[in-house]
Amino acid sequence: MDYERQPYRRCGRSGLLLPAVSLGLWHNFGDGRALDGQRAIIRKALDLGITHFDIADRYGPPLGAAESAFGEIHRRDLRGLRDEIVVTTKGSNPMWDGPYGKGNSRKHLLATLDRSLERLGLDFVDIFYLHRDDGTPLEEQVATLDHMVRTGRALYAGVSNFSPERTAAAAELMRGLGTPLLVHQPPYSLLNRGIERSLLGVLEERGVGCVVYSPLAQGLLTDRYLDGIPADSRAAEGRFLTADKVTPEVLTFVRALGELAAARGQSVAQLALAWALRDSRITSVLVGASSPEQLEANVAAVDRLDFTGEELAAIDRAAKEAGVDA
């Protein structure tokens, strides 16, 4: 494992350090791909200093398959490295039939975490996230997180996709319980800057880390879309990114980013990741990978994290002119 390949950032006001670029298993892990290919990506991640692996109970397909695949890889390749890696998972998603197979009730969350641990082949996860706020009383949600930590099922607790107001309330309740809220996981990219309006301020005030997902906007912020929609892309196939999201305005913006990236000696993806990491409140960006080579290219974003004021102004100006979220 190369700890010098990329920087590590403190997660909020905790003592936990996470790599600037982490590996998410939302895509490309599960039954649809050869296990050896998944093993190669994980091994490359370790070579690149990626110690943080983000999963959820629902990731697949089928449901739970990403956890099962990681569990098998851990058994074969990582068993001696458990103390060197951070493994996270999430709950609240529909996982089985009936009234207790989904949601943020204490009954479902404890059951789904136990099932996750079984698939992962682990005694505990480093971080357990509430994947979304489903309207369950917040006191019940955070008390369940506190129980998970106190019973050793998880070392830390986090939330994902919570509003700024509910995040602040959850952090206050958890502080009172003695199990601080470690981290929030929201979406964030050059095409989705909503967390800048208030969430990042809440996290900074409360000492909560921020690990962002979809920093490449489901692949839209890459060189692949400089000339339109590729036939084998997610947008063309309607996988998590639909063609209606790839508007002429968005493509104009991506092409402008391409010119800026080229001047910086980066790809569009590397520019987009570096831009997300420009803010010290961002602990880590989650990237997926379909190959070791793609992962290596994305991690190269850390080689150029600095931006001039002129570059940032040019990015904002291009976004405004294209009418995207700036």
C-alpha cells in the first residue's frame, strides 16, 4: 500500500484520516462482472493509497452483491489488512419484503446491518450511514446509530442525503448521546453545487466530515462527453444517467471544462475531482472504476489540486453562461 500516493484528510473534528480519493462500489461490483476484475480494482486501489471503501446494502445487482463481492475479496486478499482499511456501508433501503425490510426503524436498521456484516464477512464496519432520512423520528434514528457503535457493530456513524436542518438536529442529538456524528455523504459536483448553499456551513460548524458521491456526475464530467453522447455510455443506455440530462447547455459547459483541463495538463475528470477537493471542508471524493487503469487516472487528480483565482472564475463564468448549477 502506497501511503505517499495521495493526501489524507481529517474527517471533521475526529481523529480519522481518509484519502482524498476513495473507492465507491456503487457501480462495477456485484454478480454482473468477473470477480477477478473486481479483485484487480481493489488491489490497484491499495497501490494508490486508497484505504477507504464505500458500499451500501443495496449495491449490486442483485441486492447485497457488492457487499458479498467485497467480502470474498477481503477473505482472499485483504484479511491481513483489516486494520489498514476503512469499510463503510449504509442502511434504510428496501432489502426484503414486508414492513420490516426497509426504512430507518431500529428494527430494520439493526437487522440490515447484521445481514451486511454477514455478507462482508466482518465483525464490524468502520462507518455505518443512514442512507436517507425516511421520516422516522430522528431520536429513534440516532439512538440506533448510537447503539450500533456501543455494541461494536460500527466504529463511527454517519448520515447521507439528509437536509441541512435534519443534519444539524441529528448532530446535536448524537452529541448528547456521546456518539458524535462523524460524516455526511451528499452528492456534489460541478453540475450539482447545492451543498454550498448551507450544508457545508452546517458541517463545518458541527465538526462533521463530508465525503461526496457522484463528483463526476455519473460520468458526465469526463472526456467521454466532449463530442456528444457515446453509444456505450450510461446516458445512452439509461443507466443512472438519462439522455435528457445531457442537454446542449451541459455539453457546452463540459467542453469549456475540457479547454481549462487541457491548459492545466488534466483530463476533465481530473479537473472535476480536483475542483471538488479545492474546499478543505470536503474530506474525500468517492469515485467508481470499471478498470484499474481508470482508477489510476482518477487518482492522478491529486497531482494538481491547486487552482488560481482566474481558473476558478473561468469555471464559474462557463457554468453561468451555460446555465448549469453554479
